[in-house]
Amino acid sequence: MLLLVLREGVRRRKLSDVAAALGVTQTAISHSVARLRDVFDDELFIRRPHGVEPTTRAIQLARIAEQVIEAAETMLANPAPFNPATEHRELRICALDFEVTLLSGVIERLHQEAPGLRFLFKGMGRDAAVAALERDEADLWIGFARQLPGSLQTRHLVDETYKVIARSDHPRIAAGGPVTLNTYCAEHHVVAAPGGTTGGIVDSALRARGRTRTVAVTTTGFLTALDLVSRTELIATVPASLAMAHATNFRLLVVDPPVTPRPFNVSAVWHKRASGDAVIAWVVARMCEATM
């Protein structure tokens, strides 16, 4: 209110007109002027026969007040409608190489519809991704979302299953499969463990059958596992979409596993502080459409 009185007093040079413009009483304007004089230790408005004359200090302060008022009005105004075609922004996404492959089709579509969006992928597992979202070091996480803190929001993208991969001329794995349980357990395996630990859903399914497998190599990335399998007699059990997407490039056999690990869901996750972010909402919606 004080800044408005200051600005309008300099503009109108008549305090009664200021009161009318602001829709308040002249008494309220007089109190505001008195308060301004105390704050700035200046007369500000000198009474004249037909109104008031602003002092040099008042004119200087009115220019600053104008900038502050305009900034406040801009802040409070309704934001411009989101337009993907004109949006320019970098979106920081936590995702492993598997999730990036899963989203390869939607990334192309996003680039076509919003060429000004830039995607910075950070290779992070669950714990690191959650921490990055909490610290505002990432905008989205694509991954297996479970037992998340209440500060995060999720949207389901796709349910994922598993396939066994082997090189195309593997001596003991036949095209068309499935591979038998005995053969599967006798082979040496590559395991992609981004968090650095072995075991998981596949090993739990084997234990339920009273069996185990031999893990010969543990890698931190899925694409490394695919490359190793394509060059050796090692086999791996990987997400089905990853196996199908790269089978031709790596010349792999893709067969069903002899056990049925429970499916897992891949979700988009973001922090609640970004719940009103139109860009994130639009990107997540496009991801959902592409994975349905």
C-alpha cells in the first residue's frame, strides 16, 4: 500500500485523487504519507494551493517503487499457457541405461514437439535418485518406485518382465527356447547391478525352486552386460524391453527364463515442490502415452 501511495502521489500530485484511484479514504492516504515520511526521513510531498509537490527524493523513490510494483504484478499474474513448441529448458532426469532405452521412442517424440527442451540423463539407482530429487538436483526419476518418502509423487509408466539373452551362436542355448532350468543354472551369468550388489528378483525366484545360479560377472550397467553376453558364452537375465530393443544390434538370442520372476513397474517420480510445473506434467503425460 505504501509503495502505491508513493507512486500515485508523484503521478497525480493531489492526495484526494490518490485516495479515489486506490479506493481508500483521504485519512488513510494521510496516514500512509506520514508513515512514508518517517521511513525515508523526508518531507516527500510539499503542500501547494492546488495539491502537493513531490520532493526530489520522492521522485527518485517513486521510480524504484514502480519497478517493485511491476515485479510484484508479474509474479502474481497468471502464467502464460505452456507451449511445448516455444519452451526452452533443460530437464534433469535420473535413469539407468535400461530406462533410457525404454524411453527412446518418447524422447524422439518429445524432441519433435518441443525442440527447445534438452534432456540431461543422470545414471542413478533408487537411493541416489531419491536424494537428487530431495536436493532439487534432478527434475524426474524414471525407475522402480517403491517405499518412497511422502515428499515424492509417482505415475506408473509400464509393467516390465524378464528375458534371458545369449549370443546368437551360443553352443547350449537354442533359438526359440525356453532354456531349461538345469541349463540355466549350469551356465555362468552376467548380472547388471547399478547399486553394486548382486541378487534380487531372479535369485529369489530360483531359491523358491531350490536352485541357485553362478554369477561370473557383475556390472554397473545393462548395456555393458549385453555387450559381454554378445562376445562370450555368458548369459544374462534382463528386462524384456531392453532385450528386445537391442537383440539385433548385439546379435542376441532372446528366450524365456525357466523361472518366472515377479514383474516390476517402472514409474515417473518427481518432487511435490514441482507439482505445478507444466513442463514436467507434459513430459510425464507423453511418457505415459508412449508406454501404454
